[in-house]
Amino acid sequence: MIDFIAPELSDKPWVDDLLRRADYRGCEYNFTNLFVWKDAYRHELARIDSFLLAHLCGGLGCSYLYPAGSGDVRPIILALKEEADRRGQPLRLVCLTPRQMEELDRLFPGKFIYEADRDGYDYLYEIDRLADLPGKKLHNKRNHISRFLDNNPSWVYEEITPESLPECLEMDKEWYRRSMIREGAAEERDLGDEGRALRLAMAHYHELGLEGGLIRVYGEVVAFTMGDVLSSDTFDVHFEKAYGELQGAYALINREFARWVRARHPGIKYLNREDDMGVEGLRKAKESYYPDLMVEKHSAVWRED
């Protein structure tokens, strides 16, 4: 039996150590995401030797992340098979990249059935492209930003601080209220998993090692974003909010934060802006920046004889 536990802040040091050894670019391999989404996906963590194990329950059912760490992964997979049998569940591994699928198929030839999860693919962008927006393809983004700058000459970009975090929370509440009005909701609904994850991230912003930025217009926060380092060359953007009626606000906070990350973390090559969850509008928005890489993700289910 594997001793799985719900993630707590005190687990961050050992989890981060194992994630650094794996050096994966997928957003699931990040302590912040494991912690702030723990209620939505019922995350549980465990360690065997030099590997991090994660159990979660989502749209496919209850599953395990492909182990993250260093060393011989074969006995770890066999231990997960025993654990899945004990729970009365199929052994399902999720968020596998093509490289991990190749490794799994080499270790267990013919034992797994694979399926792509397109809605879960992460979008990666070269940080220089997001920071500088060069070329014809990104002409519209530059135009949107120019419109914002013309309409809001008082704008300023700031790093998020303990003093401005409550302002970001209030801005998010107002953003949510406006979204309810646009959708014609008769009364305010539950904030949902994303809202709860954001509030947990804000409540433990510094303990999680998060970094972020905001934009003010006439002193009021109109956009903010936050994330943290994901791997040796990738920074993960977890949350981004801007008032949609301010044309160019999203494009500007995206650009300014990319510039800030580039200056603060010179070793970072990519920004991971995570997946689109299969939401058409979100997919269109992410594709409009022309991703340089996609972190392809697949599930693998043990084929019972």
C-alpha cells in the first residue's frame, strides 16, 4: 500500500526537489498547481525512492500522473499497478508526453492502451516573442496594445506585492461580477474550481513562491497575472485576468509580464500558458499567439489479459 497524502504547504520542499530532477514542462508537474487545485481534482501525493507519485480524479476517472523524479521507473509503475488493484481501479496514467509513452512502451511492451488528450495540451511560447511581439503574425497584438495605450495614458505596470494582493482579489471579484452580467445571470453563482484555486494561491502567494504583475489605470487595478518557475527553461503562468471591455488589456499584461519574467529569470526560454480545457474561445485566444511548442498529453490504461 502506498501512503498517499493530500498536499500541504510543508510538502513543497521535497516535491520541488523531485520535480527539479524530472524537469518536465507540463503544468501538472508544479507544486502550486498540485496544491491550489487539490480540492478540484482530489490530489494526493506520495514518494517512493526518488519519485513523486500523484493520484487525482478528473474527467477520465481516477488516475496517476506519470512518476516524476530520477532512477528506474519500472518498479514504480508496478507499485502503482498494485495500488490501483487495491483501490479497485484500472491503472490509468495521465499527462504522458510522447517521450514518456515511448519509455512506458519500452518497459511494458503492449501492456498499455494510449489515447491523446488534446484539450489538455499545454501551449508554450518563446519568451522573447511574447515580450517583443515581432513579425507580421503578431501585428494585431501590437495594434491592440497601441489602442490600450492611447486610451489609457495613465497606465502603469507593477510587480504584485503584499499590499497589492488584496487589490487583485477585489479586481477578480469585480471581473467575475461583470462576467455574470454579460452572461445574463440572475444571481451570482459559485466561483467554481478556478475561483477557489485562485483564492488559495493568493492566500499562500509567498509561501508558494509565486510572482506576478498588475496594470493600473488611474490607480485602479485593471489586469493582473501570476505564476512561478516550472522547469529549468520554462515559467508557468497560472492565472491571468483583465477587464475585457478594455481593448488590449490582456495583450498588454501578457507582454509586460513576459518582459518582467525575462529580466528576472534570464535562463527562462518558454512561458507555459497551460491548456485550453477544450473551451473554444480560450483555444482561439491561445492559438492567436502562435505557440512555439505544445506539450502533448496522453493517457495510458493498463491492458488486462
